[in-house]
Amino acid sequence: MLRFNYIPNSRSLGGIVRAQSRHGYPDTPEHKQTHIKLLGQLDDYKLQLQSGENLNYEALMVFLTQWLTQHIRYSDQDYAAFLRKKGVK
């Protein structure tokens, strides 16, 4: 059975948003909304598991793989480039 031993939450993702704000990242509001949407989607999967509903594990893995690769490839890379331009290491 799939277990959610660690699920990102508003506190862990809040650290990212605080760091973006501290460095003046202009896309912080959009990035924050993306994370809020992710948390809601993960909560839906968690509720399905907890309630005993059948969970489409393949769909879950596709969702997570796509979200992580797309988010890291685009959104996080934009943030990293912004930090490099500011000289943040």
C-alpha cells in the first residue's frame, strides 16, 4: 500500500515562499498559488487513501512525475536564474 509518510505542507512550502519574498522574486504570488494547488491535489489523494477508495496509482505517479518535472524544469529554474543574477549562492 502506498503511504504518504511525507507530504509537503504549507509550512515546508512556506519556507520557499518566504525566501522568494526576501529576495524580491517577482513571480512569488504565482509560485505560491502553484504550491497551494499542489497541496490541495495531494490532500485529495490522501483522503482517497484514508477513506479506502480505490486509488489509481498509475495516475498518481503520472501526476507526481509531471508536476515535479515541469515545476522543477520551468518554475524552479526561473527562480534559480533570478537568484544567480542577484548573486545569491
